Amino acid sequence: MLAYLRSRPKAGQQEPLFLTEEGKPMSRAWFASRLHLLCKYCGLPPERYTAHSLRIGAATTATSSTPVFTLKAMGRWSSAAYERYERSNHP
């Protein structure tokens, strides 16, 4: 991540973190299509992995060490909706 950030020295805090090859902000569709291709490349079943899977994984990982107010801010949740994403009780 540090190498990536160094490659964008003029990026401000209000600019998107990740950009497409054309220098445009990533769209949800752009990301989903790249994730699908990456899964295929890695031999994973792409139908099992979605952009939403990453949101669930991030919420699950963060709940063990992140205060609720921070978790809610990170996920842009104003309610306890984050609880639906947290999967620590699931194998």
C-alpha cells in the first residue's frame, strides 16, 4: 500500500484512493468485473466471491479489534446494520 501511495504523490485526501488504468475513480461495476477475472485467474469459483464478500470480511475482521463507532463510520452505517455483516460466529 505504501508503494501505491508513493506512486500517487499529488493525490489529496479528498480524492478517490483507487483509480482505474485510465485514472478515473473505480466504479462498483469496474471493481466487480476485475474481482471476477481475478478469481478465475486464481482458480477460485467467481460466483462465490463478490465485492460484497469483501465488505462482510472487513466487518468480520474489524469487529474483534475496532470500536463500534469506528466500525460504523468505516462502513458508513448509521444504525447497527454492521451486525448483519459480522460473521465471527460462523465457520
